[in-house]
Amino acid sequence: MKRIQSVLTIFLALFVALAAFSFRAEAAGAVYDQAKLLSQGELEKLTAEIQRIEKKHNVRIGVVTQKTLQGRNIGQVANAMLDQGYRGAPNGGIVLLLSMDTRKWYISTDNAMRAKITDDKGIKYIESEMLPKLKDNKFGDAFLKYTAAIEKSLDYYAAEGKPYDPSSEFSILAAIVALVLGGLGGYGVREMLISSMSNVTPAARASEYLVDDSFDLTESDDRFLFMNVTRTQKSKSSGGSSARDESHGGGGGSF
């Protein structure tokens, strides 16, 4: 029995090794579009953009699409692909994996990239940029949004020495000024419209708004009959299970 288990273990290890070798061979470039989502023009444009950002920041960036993962955990597969094809750059590596049978996505980062694109705000920012295009099946545009978000995050880290946080671009002072100006503008338009209406003038007393003998209330009665309560299950978020560990960051969801 133990001999059979040993043979099965060796066979499984060999299978995984062969699969890893196959992926490394296929993913020699930045983009491995196994699901055939991109046209040749989109593929060339995306590859050129990734190579430009890789050279600029000395990183590795990958985009991988699969027709099916055959039930495997997408986060763990993304981590394995990162290790096999997109590690080794001094400033880190990152890979986006799409599985079309389940319409799930996952971004995996190594620790060097994880320091620049954090698991929470960094990955969420990339998601906010690319997810609308993924939902519309505009995959070429979605992947360009993905790379643009990576570049912006890396540019910010290079300039500021800390991870990019989208909320850091929000200015409280600017918001207050905008609210004040908007309020003044709205009030000015309202007054202008009121003044242009010759049949509308403010009354000095509230009683002047009442027309004599126009209303006569003789009886008042309220009766409560019944109440219907409808409960609707709250929809689940698009967030997916995490495959983060001591060597991998990232996150994912559905589209």
C-alpha cells in the first residue's frame, strides 16, 4: 500500500513539474492568451505597453487567460504562474489571471511588488480601473487599464517612497471650496429664476397664502389595515477567496 502511495506521489510531482515547464515555455512573453480573448493588434499593443513599463521600473508584468482551470483554486494557480514565469525582477513581479469558465480573475504579486502595490488599497485600485471593462467583455481595454494602474502605482512609489493610495488624491479643502461655489451658484440661479417670474412674490405673512373659504375639514379619521414585509437576500460582492501567504500578495474576484 505504501509503495502504491509513493508511486502516486511521484507521478503527481512529475505531472506538476511538466505542467510548470509547459507554462514557462508558453509564458515566455508578457501575455499568454490561451483563451483567445485578444485580437492580434490588441495582443501586440498590450505586449508593447507591458514591456515599456517593465523596462521603466525594472519589474515583471504578466497577463494570462485560461479557458478553464478545471476546478483548481484560481489564486493558487496565479501564485504558481507568478513563481514559474514572472519572478526575478529586482523591483518585483505581478500577474493577472483570468479563468473564463467561471469568469473569475486574480492578481498575484511577489513580496517586492507587494510593498509597492498593497493587498488592500493597491489591488482594489487596479480592480476599480479594469473591472468595468472586464464586465463588458472588453478585454483588450481591461488589460490596458490594468497596466496603466500598475504604472501609476509604481510611478507614485518611485516619487513618494510609499504605496499609492487613491484617497490621498482627495483634497478636503478643494471639496469645501467646490461645495461653497456650487451652493452659491445654485442660489444665484434660483434667485434669478424667481425674480423673472412676475406672478410670484413673497408674502409678508403665512396667512396670506390661504384663500378664504377654500378648505373646510369636517371630520378626520385614520385606520391602519395591514402591513406587508418583503425580505430580499443581499447580493454577494464580487470579491473572491484570497491565496495570500508569506510569499504572495494580491486578491481577486468575479466579473
